Amino acid sequence: MNNPKYHKKQRILGAVLSSLFYSLFCLVPMIGIIAGQIFADDKMPWVLFIWILVFFGIFLGAIWVSLFFRIREIESGEEQEASKY
């Protein structure tokens, strides 16, 4: 199947699935840290807790920003234009 629209959908799906997969690597530790902070008897200092959440949040934000730019690149067709050369 040589339909360019199909290839765009396939590439977008791959980018989204990849971003979701890598987002789990940020979300799982964040959920564990939050649960530990809520339910543990001896809690970490709040400054450290917030710093860790911000640290993982920055990575999570970067993943989704890069997904946005990747989808925009796929939809604009720059990748197909570059493959001609």
C-alpha cells in the first residue's frame, strides 16, 4: 500500500505509542514516590519530594513537547521531501 495518508497515520501512531511508553518511565516512579509520601511512616523532606516531582515532570513535559513537534513534522511532509535527496 503506497498511500501517503496511511504512512502518515502509521508514523503518527508510532510516535504516540513511543511517547506513551517513555511517559510510563516517568509516571510510574512519580506515582510510587507520591504513594510513598502519602502512606509511609517516615516521609522524605518536602523540598526533596517537590524537587523529584519537578525533575520527572520536566522529562514528561519534554516527551510531550517533542511528540507535538514530531507530529507537526510528519503532517507537514518534511520527512517525505527530505527522502527525495
